[in-house]
Amino acid sequence: MKLKHIETDTFIESTSITFCPVGNMVFCRDQQITTKKGVVIGTSRTSQRKYEHIIMKQVFQNLGSDIIGEMGTNGLLEGGDFFVAREDLSMLGIGLRTDFNGASYLMKNDLLGTRYMAICSDENDLDQQRMHLDTYFNILNDNNAVVIDFDDVQKQEKKKANIDRKVYYYDNDKNAKEIESDKEDIKNKVGEYKLIKIYDSFYKFLDEMKFNYIKISHQEQKEYMINFLNIGNNTVISVNKNLEKKLKDNGCDIITVKYFNCQPILNMYGGMHCMTQVSRV
């Protein structure tokens, strides 16, 4: 509220009242992540979303979920950037939204519950269309995944710099052999986690993790083909009608795709994975 002095009556009067409404309540993914140990409340880069974290913290408390950490001012961490990829592997995208300080907070405080941590670094793209890990990568099951075709994106958008992601791979085994980081703001050791390998290509990382992956074109990504929700038992929910055919055409016919028409959500710039949140792993 803004007040000004007046000479009569009450001596002050109100000139304006400012509100900070929560305008993004359709989505509930980005405010937190759920690791194998529990819920970690994150911090968004944009100030207008700060109240969402307070609201969702209360929601998880009401649900009886274990809140094991809260970012506060320790760094930036958004839910669309995080996956528990496998029993022993966590993945976190950093770049436009989440930063290395967010990743460091998770490792330093032993909040992941997995031996390995893969930090997927967006260093040259930094595009709103691919702002989170779940906008260019998603998991079908333990062995199969989809990933954007970075070469196609680069060609269609006429980008000069290589927009493929680097992956910084950490291991918390005490016998792991530490290597040096190639970036000043990426630490070699964080808590018990040691940097053991750097992949100069996201595809090389997926190959070494033995993921069978299907590349998704620039146009298909814009149509939310990647942003599906994995509900287990080889079943996903998709807002893209063509995902099932894409998987079958690429030899991955073990996945059941359930189509969900949610155009109003798409109009607000988000897909099935964006509008959901894992509460337990």
C-alpha cells in the first residue's frame, strides 16, 4: 500500500494497493523435486513464482510427504529439470532455469539417494522452448527413452553454436577416481560426490548408460511429443497423438500410450509432464 500525507482529516490517504497474485496454479511440477529420499522444495529464477513454493510446501506437508530439504537462497532448482532415471541414477538439467548451485545443494546435503548424479548442462542453447530437462528428454522405462534431435533443432533454428548438452557425471563411491572439471563453476567434488567423467554429447552419455533412445524432431518437440507422463508398467500418458506411432515405427512397441486431450493446458505452455509432480519415488 502506498500512502501520502494530506493536511486535513486523517492526515494520510491511500494512493494505491499492490497485490502479488499467484497466477500459475495450474502447474505444480517446478516448485519442488522428489528424490529417492523425499521432497526438496526448490527456488525459481523468476520472482513472481516465489509464493508457489510456499503453497506447495504446505500441500506436501498436508499429504504427509517427507520434506528433506529447502533450497532457499542456496541456488536455483526447478522440478522440470529433475529425473530419478534409474535405481542408482539421478539426472538434473542446468542452464536456463536450474543452476549448478542447485545441483551442489542436493549432493552436498546427501539428498539424492542415488550413487550417481548426471548434471546435463545447457551451455549454448538457453532457449525457452528447451528450458527444462523434460523438454528435450524423457524416460519410457529403464532401458528406453526419447531425446530431441539437436542437429535438427540447430538446422531449423539456424543456430551456429553447438546446442548439444554436456553431461558431468558424479559418483559418491569412496573408491571413485576424481577428475578435473573443464568449467570454473562446476566443482570436482561436492560432498561425497566426485566428478568421474565429462561427456561432450548427451547422446554419448545415453549410449554409455545403455539407453535405447528415439530422436524427436524439432517440430515434434514443439508439439509436446517429449513431454509425456510415465506412470510405470511400460505405460505413458501423452498429449501428442503421434507418439504411439513414433515409438512403433522405431521398434519400441512395448510401451502403451494413452492419449489425453488437454488443449487448455497446452495453451498455457506446458505438457503432461509439466502439469504433474511425483510425490513419492
